[in-house]
Amino acid sequence: MNVPFVMGRGFSDPIFQSQAIFRLILQALSTPGVLLRVDTSSFEGPQGLSSAAAATLLALADYETPVWLPDHLVKGPMRDWLVFHTGAPISERPEHALFAIIDAASPDPALARFATGEDRYPDRSATLIVLCPSLENGTPLMVTGPGIESLVNFAPQGIRNGFWDEFAANHERFPLGVDLLLVSDDKIVGLPRTSKVTPLDGAA
């Protein structure tokens, strides 16, 4: 017996909820390394995607913002859910996407494959939503840079080897570069290109 596909309902109040999530995303990027919680009580995301990641896409993506998805999501109900609720085109190439979902543990694609902006238009860069098993009790990180008044530490789990070296190279390209939103369950942490991340246990 085939089980019918049920489309997640998205935001119940799209305007109000999109604005609320967008403000939270701005807060996350302006206070790097600080763990914030997303209110996901009144919407339903697709299977296989954390509620924080789904809310972020609902708030940011629209018909003018190409989104790149990894194979395991682009071949599943995620693609239909995203297109139905946002109208966003699905990009086949990472460098053409304005938003992307990436798996923290996957070695591909590298951060450098995504759009980093142009000298005259550094804002034409990608924002990457990084799926993590957890944002706590993992490799401890020290985050420094603009927006950080005092030392900030957080400890995401499941980050692949070499990821923070790539992010350091991304930081060096400022004002160009990608911005990161690390997500797990209903939690989110922002890491803009201005941030410097130092693993405290020697991991790169």
C-alpha cells in the first residue's frame, strides 16, 4: 500500500512569521556564535530537514533566490515543499545559488564553490544553512570578530575535517565571502564572513 505524500503546511501566518524569523536570523548574524532558538510551534517542515532550517528557508527564499540542495534532499519531498511554499528555483550548481543547504559532515561541496560576491557587490554572495547533529557538546570553538563584545564559545557536533580551515580562508576574503547559519532541531547560530573561528582542541 502506497503512503500518500503529505505537504508540510509551512507558516500559518506567512507575513508575521517570516518577519519574526528574519529578525532572528539578523540577530544570529549580528551576534556570532550565540545560540538562539527558533519558534517552530506553528508550522511543519519536510521530513529530513530540521525545523530551524525549514523556518530559515521559508523566511529567506523566494522566486528570485536560487537554492542549492544536496542530493538526498533534492530527490526527496524537500524539493516539492520548498518550491510549493516559496517558489524558489532549485539551482543545479552551487556557484549559482543565493541560499544553500549543506551537510556539516559532507566534504562536498567546499565553501569556496559558492558565490562569494563581487568587488562592487559583495552582498551578491551565498548564505549557507549548515545542518548539524547538534550545536552543543561537540568540538569547542572560540568566535571573535565584529558584533562580539566578549569571548564567545560554542561547540557544534558533526563538522567535517577541514571545514574551519575553509571558513578561515573565507574570512580572509572579506568583504567577499559566504555567511553561515548553523542549525540543529530548533536552534540556530550565525557565523558571518567577518567572524574568526578557532577550534580549541586543535581540530581544523
